[in-house]
Amino acid sequence: MKKLVVSALLLFSLCLLAEKPFQIGIINPLQLQSEGESIKGLKLNLVHSANSNMTGLDIGFVSQINSSFTGIQWNFINFNQGNSTGIQLGTVTLTGGMTGLQWGLINFTQQNMTGLQLGFLNVIKGSGKNFQIGLINYNPNSPIFMVLPFINFNL
């Protein structure tokens, strides 16, 4: 029984070490956790910080996620190279793929987008079920036109 409890505690400890609960960054690489770490919790970007994956709340000036993001991002610039799920708020939002809401002046999704884009300039390069509201909306899969003012969609 003792061996089982000790083994379970060791396994649990390894799981806790796999993702860090907190990140604060001044300018990458001057940040608490290294760029290769995954964050599950809170990420504060005083100027710029970068991480592999992020799950939780990501706030500050410039955030860079190199793989996947799930949660709420509220930065001046959100730069996600992989897929994002949740809510992205910012002046400029650049992401690989997106499921959820993007709300900013410039929203750019390189791959598939399922959800809503609200902004001045909205760009979706991939497919997916999406709706865009903004001054300029680019969507190559739109059933009407690729570029439309005010509203565009792919349902």
C-alpha cells in the first residue's frame, strides 16, 4: 500500500511539473518561465513574453504562443502560431487557426476560423463556419464575395 501511495504522489508531482501555473515576462527571454514551457493559469506580459502552449488568462502588451492557446487573451498584440480556442481581445490579433471570438482593430486568421471576428480589418485565409463584422472583411470562402464592407460570412 505504501508503494502505491508513493508511486501515485510521484506521478502526480510529475504532472504538476509539466505545465507552469504562472508566467510574467518583461521582454523575452527576460521572463519567469522559459519560452519552451507551457503555462496553465495566468500569463502577464509587461512588454513581451513567449511560451509553447497557454491555457488560461493571458494579459499584457505582446503575447506570443508558439503552439496552442485556450482561454482569454487580452493584449495589445496577440501572436499565436498554432490553434486558438476562446476569446482574443486586442489591437492586433494574429493566429493560425481560431475557434471562438476575435475582437480587435486587425484580426488575421491564417487557417480555419469557426466563430466571430469583430474589427476594423478582418481576414480569414482558411475555411470554417464564421461571421465577420468590420469595415473590411476578407473571406475567400464567402458565398457572396471574398472582400466585403461591414459584413461577410461563410456558413
